[in-house]
Amino acid sequence: MEINLSWDLFIIVFFSVIIAYSFIIGKSKTLKLIIASYLALLAADGIGNLAYKILLTQSQFIKIFNVDTADKLIIIFKVLCFIIGIVLISIKGGFEVDTLIEKSVLLRSFSTFIFGFMSAGIIISTILTFTLGNSFLDGGAFASQTTSLNIYNESAFAKIMVQNFNLWFSLPALTIILVSIIYSSSKE
């Protein structure tokens, strides 16, 4: 059996790892991970844009880090800030998420899977979008740089993740709101 390594395979494996991790940490911690993803996305983009405008436009910073352009350095910086932000907020964030504990193991497993899937979607699509050099806060979230990156051209899944970022971004929040409404109405 021959396995061809590709970006699609990498994305599938990354999705699988995040979903498996969601089962390990549980639904409440997965929801905290989703919230941390939102906060880290906004913080990384904002900090990255500030760094680009203030520091990276000076050529000495580009030479120190041995990259061709400030754009490449800012991509690495934003992705690292995003990942570090998720870890710090998830571990050290001063908030907890209280969820409805389903009595049915099947329902509990299904809801954990769904939230894990959405968590993977927002994390992967954000990393891919940052990797393409796009910014959410500058209003250029989908500048036409997408055709210049090999991963985008070689991977059908990468295209889906980036082109549908608005869906990956909004779906977890809408699902959390829907579950909250259902939960609050079931308590009455």
C-alpha cells in the first residue's frame, strides 16, 4: 500500500488530532478552546499588524531574522502568536465554560465530536488564512494572494478551508448560541 503525503492528508490528520484531543479534554474544555481560538485570532492579527507597521518595515529586522521580506516574517509571527495565544488562554484563561451534561453517552459523544470538528475548523482555517498573508482586521481578509501559495494550489481542502473561512469563523459561535438557547429553555 502506497501512501502519498499531501497537504490534504496533513489537514485530515490535523483535524483528526484536534477532534481526538476534544474527546480527551471533554466538551467544556473544547468550548473553552473555541473561545480561546477567537481571542487568539484577533490578538495575533492585531499584534501582527502593529508589528508590521512599527517594526518590520525597517530593514534591519528583516535581516536579523534572515527572511526575504517583511511579509514572510509577519506570517510566521502571526501564526506563532495565534498558537501561543490559544495555549495561554486555554490553560491560563481565568474563565470556565459550564455545559449541559447529557445523560446519553451517544449524545455526549456526538456533541463533543461536533464541537471538536468546529474547533479544528477554526484553528486550521485561521492558520491557513494567516499563511496566505491575509489579515482580518485590516479589511483585507481575502486579498488575492491565495493563488501564490503552493498549499492553496495543491490542496482541495486548503481551498475549502480558506474560501469558507467566514463559515468556519461563525459556525462555532452560532452553535454555542443555539445550544445556550436550547439549554436555557430546557431549564424552565
